[in-house]
Amino acid sequence: MTLSPSATAMRTHLCGELRREHIGETVNVCGWVGRRREHGEHLAFLDVRDHLGVVQCVVDNSIDVRSEYVVRVTGVVRARPAGTVNDHLPTGEIEIGECTVEVLRAATPPPFPIDARADEVDENIRLQYRYLDLRRERMQRNLRVRAAINSAVRRSMEGQGFVEVETPMLVPSTPEGAREFLVPSRKEPGSFYALPQSPQLFKQLLMVGGVDRYYQIARCLRDEDLRADRQYEFMQLDAEMSFASQDDVLAAISSAVLDAAEAVTGERPPEIERVTWHDAMDRFGVDKPDLRFGLELVELTDVFGATEFKAFAGAAAVKGIRVPGAAGEYGRNQLDKLTDRAKGLGAKGLVWLKVAADGSFESPVAKFLSAGESAAVTERLGAEPGDLVLIVADEWMTTVEVLGQLRNDLARPPVHEGPYRYVWVVDFPMFVGTDEQGNPKPAHHPFTMPHPDDLGDLETDPMNVRSQAYDLVLNGWELGSGSIRIHDTAIQRRVFSVLGISDEEADRKFGFFLNPFEFGAPPHGGFAFGVDRLVAILAGEENIREVIAFPKTQSGTDPMTSSPLPVDAAQLATLGIRVLPKG
Ligand code: ASP
């Protein structure tokens, strides 16, 4: 008899592992009762399920078991009678016959069926009974994909000489950009710890501490509105390297990600390509381009350099996208909606052109375009009869962002559709936008090293300074970010000054972080990527909640534990906290 590696004192095999080769063996399996069918008074068919799968058990005497009872079944594996083989089930060629069934635990009927039908159930109910939801094949698979990724990442990082170091969960508030969760101090009422947005400052101090190559699969917490790819708590593969260039960091992280992907899909993705931030914005209108599909943004600014068409005249940037074969699908109503969408995204308007059978444009504005302009649009975009062309003319950033969003709206495939297209986005700008005081805001975080070629422009032309920051993107999801850090205090003070942070304020707020650098900080850089996001994409899930055992709902609550909850006045008093009435 073949002994299963999963055998225990109570079972010889897993339900889901039984196959033809087990025919004739007497086995014990344990699990939950799924479907139950009676044939007359004395014959019952039970589906018994464990984490690996389902097996059919034939019981010759009537027994009182119901859905989700926990049972131990003893019987003999046999071939299913001709005509009853189930091709959809890995165990579908066999069944366990002559079964005796021991009830290990009776169960209350579950609030939803423990199978694919639960996908249709209200998510709040699924999360309220998450422990039942987790029994399902889909969730079991997702948890296993997650474990496989964690394990492959650890192997890869250790193989590359990275050392796992844990960093604290109770930390000071840090300027990394996200809103923090605060934890009141009992010993010092009125003072607070923050929960870490990331181990950023600690990992940099580990470099000062001579650790050389650090990694951690770290829990990070950010009090930000939740979305499909965002939870309050999430896991990052966090890493930092001393004496390393951007290429070194990219190579190390690429290995870990590709190793993880290979562990799950069985296929090693090709080397990860690179695109500069400027090219990503210019071609795809986003800094997290989805390369699985075309509809690239096409440059038309020069075509309309001397145009008489008012909407395009004098625009800093004119660009277009071609939606192949879409002219017929888009009626007036939908085109109006697209135009509203473009305006909602910040454009002054949207020009649409349908390409007619003879190659001419059908559009209310066609008559304003010169023959030369129309010909150039057709040629640049490769427009063919039946295509729909969308054009935006505005400031460069607005033009690319609006078209980039329309490109995604119109053609982005669902997550489960391949292929996997990883891309490094490099040469991010140092600053993006300004705060209420008009100071530039850091695109990554304030500890990011400016691009060496642009350092001289830091004070004079900050918005055009590039940084040594990079993102890893997979199929339009930002997996993570990193940068080469500033290890020189003089440069750090210059960056703070551009951000409107005085030397005095910097010393007060970040002294604990900056002073240690005076004792000899090595040049260093690092990266962090979101494990939940990688798992979701590789598991084909649209929402990271599906790959987290106990996630929060979209509104940040946990229906299973009812948290967050008010606490006793006495508990608050110990912390020196009084809660103001609502509203
Ligand atoms: N701490 C950064 C983040 O969480 C990543 C890094 O720069 O290493 O985005």
C-alpha cells in the first residue's frame, strides 16, 4: 500500500489524492460532507471534501449525516461503474465503497453552499463566515499560491545572500506619504506610536548597521481608502542592499519575482524589460502601463502645429489612440459618454473620428481638419476603415493621462487573461505636484537620490529633476517601488529644503534617522513589492481580498469579528483618551 505523505493517525489518504492506482486498497479519509444523495432506503452517496479535493463515498446503510458534518470514512477504493465516471473531477474514475462513516463533529447548516456557488454570495456574508469561505477550492488554491510565492521569494533572496531581519511594529510617525495608524502610549499619555507604513527607515538603518543585504516579508499598514488592490494591512517583500547600484537592485528583485512566478506557473517569464517613466507616460499615459494590449498613444502635436482647428491650435500636446474596428460599436450616445469621461478626467474635450469605408473621417469636426492633417492622422495611427480614433489636445500631462485612462477603459483585459507582462519603470521624476504651501511633493519618498545628471538643477528646476526611483509593474498593476537612497547629509538637506522642510524641522522630525548617517552610511538602495498583488495576478483574481485569509471589506471593517469596535471607558482612561461625540 502507498502511504500518503499526508497520512495521520486518523487518515491514510487525502480525499483529493485518490486515483485508479489506489483501487483495491482499504483507506481512511477525513473531511467535510459535501453533497449527499440517497438511493432508496439503504444506499447513500456522500461527497467528502478536504483541502485537496472531493471523493465519492458509497454507504450501504442509511446514516444520519448532513452538509458540513466532519466525518472519517473507512472503505475500499474501487472503479466507478461504467457510465458513472466524472471527467470533471480528478477523483472521478474511482469511489470508496463499503464505507463505514464515523461522525467526528456534527455541524449547523452553513449559510451558503461551500462550493463555486458561494462566488455569487454577498461578499459581506462571505467575510462574516470567512472560515467557511476558506474551505472552498478557490480559496484553498489562492492560499497555496500565496504560500508558494512566499516560499520561492525566501529561497531566492537567501540564495542571493540576503538576510531576513525583523523590524518593529511600533514606530515613530514617518514622512513616507501615507496616512498612518496611531497607537496610543499608556506610559506616556498623549504620545503615540505609528504602525509602520513600511520598514523604510529601519532598513536604511540596518545598512548603517552593516547588514549589507536585508530582506523581510513585512507587514505594512496604511490608513488609506481601500480599493481592489489596497488593504489597510498588506505584505511586502522588503529589501535593501549596500554598495549597490540601481542595476544591482533591479537584478536582485527581478530574480526573486521571476522565481516566484515560475514556482506558481511552472514557466519562467522572460527577462523583465525596462521603460523610462517619460516613455511610459508618453506611450501609455500611466506610470503603470499594461503591456498586454496595444492602443498606444500616438504623437500628433506636430501634425497640428499650424492648424486652423481651434480645439487643437496652440495645444502643448496632441495625441491619439486607435480603437480597431470600434466605429460600428460606438453610437452617438456612447461617444457622448466617452467625451464626458474625458472631461471628467480633466480634458477640455475629446475629438472622435470614425474611419469610413473610403478612408474618410465621419465626425462633426472632420470638416475642420485640412486634407493634409487628416492624411497624417490616418498614416500615424495606421487607421483603417471601421476604426475609431480618439484625440485629446491639452497640456502634455493631461493629454497623456486622459488618453491613458481611456485606453485602459476601452481595452484592458481582465486579470485572468495572459500573458504576464512585467516591466521596470525607471527614471521617475523626483517631485510630482505641489502641496498646499506650493512646495513640490516627492514622487517616491524624501530619501530618494536624485539622478546624478540632474543634481545641479535641484533648486533651480526641481520639477524636471529625475530621481533614481523605479517601479515594477505587472499587467498594469504597480507591484512595488524602490530607489537608490541619499546617504549624504548635504544632499538630504537640499532635498528637504526643496520640500519646504527646514534644517531645524528635519533635525526635530528625522534626527533619529539622519544622525546615524553621520557615523558612516554606506551608499545603498532597495525596493519593496506587494506580495498580495503578485499573488492576486498569478491566481487570476481581480481583488487582493481574495488572496488574503482574513481581509477587511471595502469600507475597512471585518464582518467576522465586527471590528473596529468601541472600547470600554476604563480602557480609554488608562490611555488618557476621551472620545468626542460623533458628528
Ligand atoms: N518603502 C518603500 C515603499 O513601501 C519601498 C522602498 O523604497 O524600498 O513603497
